[in-house]
Amino acid sequence: MKTILVTGASGFIGRLVSQSLLNNGHKVITTSRSDVELDATNTGEHIHIKKDLLNSSFDWSKLPLNKVQVIVHLACDFREDSYKENIGLGKNLIHKIGKNIEIIIFASTAYIYSPSYDLIKEDGCIKPEIKYSTAKLEIENLYRSISKLNRFKLFNLRISSIYGPGNPHSKAIINFYKKIMKGEDIKIFGDIHRKREYVHIDDVVSIFTLLVNNYRSLKSGDYNVGTGAGYSPLEVANILSKNSKVIISEGSNLNDNLKGIVLDMEKTKRELNFKSKVIFEKGLKDGFFDYIKLEKSKSQKFILYQS
């Protein structure tokens, strides 16, 4: 059993990663600004600390970092004006770590890369376009330098766009779900042919769990987390609308730049023995059926409430 600190545990990724680590028999200390309820029955041990680590007034002595062997750093604020808070949290966490720390797994993003016509390797062109990605890159660099001094293992996971049931950030996919569920035609605007990569939440949880369970035999470094395949908004809409009467049409295209961010997964496969298992087309359609069930459940609850 390892003692693991998971930051941002109330988020979409955090809850599922924390539960997976519990299921693998570990002691999991979760932190977040809201409550986190996990099932620790016949599994590991769960302790939750309800605190906002992004708050500059947080008392870091409240965290038992001297007992932690593994840190899974997921906490972040997606808002553009939260750049300083994200950087501050990353710095505070690394400077407060205890002497027992053996590994940090940091959830970075594939959007630190510059778009390319080719698959992007870990040594590809780095050029974040928004403050969120810039903060991720700065934390990567900070952790890398300190890991060499303190001699703990570090895995910077550059994760592509995550999709799957319950993800509030897959706005484009959710909008497609809404339209198709209502039988409404879809008109796509913007960079309709530019490809981006999607990775299923089950695969993301899988790589975090793999690293925690096996990090002593694995090589530290920066690793891409994706599938190695990209899809344009037009392709996503066509996959979902197949066998329906919904008509997909193209609106105005912003430009003809077909560069995208699609990851080369060879290093991750070779060094970590990891390969995504969820096929995008199947994951997308399964997510649509889950969305329908959820919406029907909401409608039934509303009717009961009204009555």
C-alpha cells in the first residue's frame, strides 16, 4: 500500500483516478474545494481534506506531506485569469514536499505544443497559445529541475482532449449530442477540417493507475497521452449522426490551415507499455447513449418534482 496525495480530486479526472487508486489497495489522501465521496469498502483507505489549494491563504501544514510517497497533481483552474493561481499552487506543492516523496505525476496538456501537419513527439515544437497551457508548461519545467535535485521520479503527462461520460469540458461533443438527440440538423463553423485528438477518460485513469503501481520500474520523463489519431469537428459530427436523419452541413470556414495537435504515442508505448484501449468511434457512440439516459433521468426527476 502506498500513501498518495491527489490534488483536484473533486474534478472529472480526480474522482475517477482516486477511486481507481483506492480499488488498487492504496491509501488515498484527496484534496479539493468541495466534498469527495469515494467507495473505500474492502479496498484502500481514504482521507479527504476539504481545502482550496489554489487559495493563497491555504495553510500547507494541514497536509501530511511528510507521510506521502506519491503525488498526483490534477488541481487547476481552467479560467484564463487563473494563471497566477495555477502557477502558485504548482510552486507551493513542490516546495512543501516531504522527504518520503518517490514520484510526482503531473497532469499537463497536449496544448503546450504548436499545431503541426505531422504526429507530434515529446521533443516537438513547444508553443502554448493560451495562459492555461503556459502555466502547465512552466510547472513541467519547475518540477523537472527540482526532481533532478531531490531525486524523485517525475512523469509529466501531456494529455490530449479528454472525452467520456460526465466530462463538462467536452463542449463541442456535448453540443453535437444535444442536436442529434433532438433530431436537429448541425451546421459547423470555424476550423471545420482541423484535426484534434481525443482520449477516453478510461484510458486516462488507466495510465495514472499504471504509473502509481509500477513507477519503480519505469523511466521518468515527459509522455504523450492520447491515441495517435485525430478527428475534425466535421468527422466527429458525421460519426455521431450516422444512421440518423440529421443533416451535417458546413458553415463558413475560418481558414484552410489544417495543422492540428495529434500525438505520436511511440515513446509512451515503448517506455510505459501503455496503449489506449477505447476506440474513439465506439467511445463517442457509447457516450451519446449515456447522455440520452442522463437527460431522460433529469426529465423524469423534473416531472416528479413538479407533481
